[in-house]
Amino acid sequence: MDNSTLSVELPEPLHGYVKERVECGEFPDEAAYLRDLVRQDRERRAAQRLRELIEEGLASGPPTPLTEAEVARIRERIATAGK
């Protein structure tokens, strides 16, 4: 994974909080803390999207069985997606 540099300006109270988290040993440095926040945000957004998709599916009405033709199309899409 290639890294890039991001410069962030924080008000002193927030910077102090980040420094506290590092000093208590939870994170090796400030960058690790910020990377963790970004990862958590990405996971939270993915979970929210999944919840939205589930709600959309539940609201779409009762389930209907897939036909053999639909199953064949799905299998074909899966087979070609890996190529």
C-alpha cells in the first residue's frame, strides 16, 4: 500500500486529546490514531449502507423464488467477474 502525506490542522483542545491518546499508549503515534478514526468511519458507513440495503429489501415486498434462468445469469456474472 502506497502512503501519502496529509497535513491536518486541529484546534489545540483536539490536538491535546489526540496527544493524550498517544501518550496513554493506545496508539504508537498521532498518525496511527487518525488512521484508526478513518478506518472506523469507513466501517461505520459501510455498516450503515448495509442496513439501508436490508431495509430496502425488506420493504420491497414478499420474497419470490429465483428461476433457474436467474440463477444461471448470477452464476455467469460471478464467473466473469473474477476474470
